[in-house]
Amino acid sequence: MHNSPQTPYELLNRWLQARLSSEQWGWLEQSCSASLLSNTNRGLHIALGMVPRKLGKADLALSDTELSEAQTAHAGWVPADWSVDGTARVLILLNLADRKPDEFASTLRSLCSTADVSEAIAYYRGMALFPHSAAVDEQLGEGLRTNMSAVFEAIAHNNPYPLQHFDDHRWNHMILKALFVDSRLYPIQGLDDRANPELAEILCHYAHERWAANRPVTPELWRCVGAHATPDMLSDLQRASQSDSRLEHEGAMLALSQCPLKEAAAIIAAFPETADAIANGALTWDALSYRLDSTTH
């Protein structure tokens, strides 16, 4: 039993040691040390590149207790989908950050610039655990420009970094980019807390573009609109509430239930069955997200 909270580095060490053979663990320890000895980053690049071959790519498959430990070690840290190789790469970088703090940010940026997809996913998932700096923040901005959904989601999904460090401008860009790359919104931490009037306006413009092109609008979009809806946006919500798509109708109705404008109540009242489902807790954003997942998998 571990009576005191452990650091992310200590947890990663323990999780990996429990899942690796003694030979694999010995290689990882040696690689962590070797990557620090050289005055160049060659040893580090070699170690990070060799990780999948030496340790495999199995899921880390953390227990509920281990996931709870992660939350205690760093607020919002959810390594539920991490793999053994990705975890080892984060461990190596945390070791580097501890031993060579002055070089860490520039080294991380260099690594990201040459990373393959699996490496990039590991680095971006680990960003919240690395020492925060302007250079690290700038690298996250670079990562958001990717058109690869898996890399984008390493930043946006189950990652506390955006919630903890992004300003509204970058936050809003991330939400809009998620829609452009057909990425789900619900795994974004702080989605409701960080909703803001500018984002609501941006998303309504996006919805108008989709409608004009006769393309569907994801029901999740309205989640970031309802609490900040203006009278003009209310007409967009009313239109969505009348959609032939049951899911879009429910998304608009949930958003209307969060809208402070008194006119919203009249729109909700036109759909008593859905209004009752919201009132009694049968229809929530979590429930809607689950059903959206069920229709796309």
C-alpha cells in the first residue's frame, strides 16, 4: 500500500515495473540513464525510438485504483488509454525534465518536430505532466494545427493541459478544430466551464455554414452555446430543436434548458416529452454523448 500521494513520475515507474519483465525494466532504466549522459540528444532519440521494439505496444490497462492515483497525483490526469510504449516515453522525458531542466523545453520541441504518430501521441498526452513553459505552450499550439485526429485528440481528449493553460482564444480554436476533424467534444476536460460568449458565436456561424451546405450539425455543438445564447442564437437553437434528427433535437433542447433567456422556456414547452426527460434526468449531456458514440461505432 502507498499511504502518501505519489508523483506522476513515481506512478509511471511503479506501473511499468509491474507490467514489464525484469529484462525489459532493466533496459528502460539503462535507457533513462544513457539518454542523460550525452551532450547531444542522440542517445535520447535512440532510446525513444527503440521503446516499442523493446517493451511492446500493449495497453497499460490501469485498474480503477491506479486511475484514482493518477487523479491524486495530478488533477485531471486520465491515462486510461495509455499504452506501455507511450508511458515509457513519458517516463523518459520526465526523467530528462528532472535532470536537465534548462534543456527540456528545447529538447521537447525538437522531439515533436521529428516524431512519428505514436511518438507525438505520447508527447502530447504527457504535456500536462511536464514542466510548464512558454516553449511547451507554443509546441501545443503547433500540435493543434495537425489534421491527424489521433494526434489532435492526444491534446484535446482527457488531457488537463488545455483547461489549465489555454486562454480563451486558443481554447475556442481547439473546440472549432475538433468539429473540423470530426472529433468528439465530450472528452474535452472543462467543456462546460470554459464555454464563453465568443465561442458560442463562433459555433453558431459554423452551424450556419453546415446548414447552407446541407450538412449535419453535431448535437454536441449546442452544448457550448446554450448558456451564452443571444436572441439571434436562440433562433438557431429553435431551428435545431425542430430537426428531424432525434439526437440534434435533444442536443438543442439540452442547450435551451441551460439558456438564461426567458424565451427559451416557450421553445422547450413545445416538446413536452423531451422537456420531461430533461427535467427528470433521463436526458443529460452524458446520456446523449453515449448514444452518439453508439451510432458512430
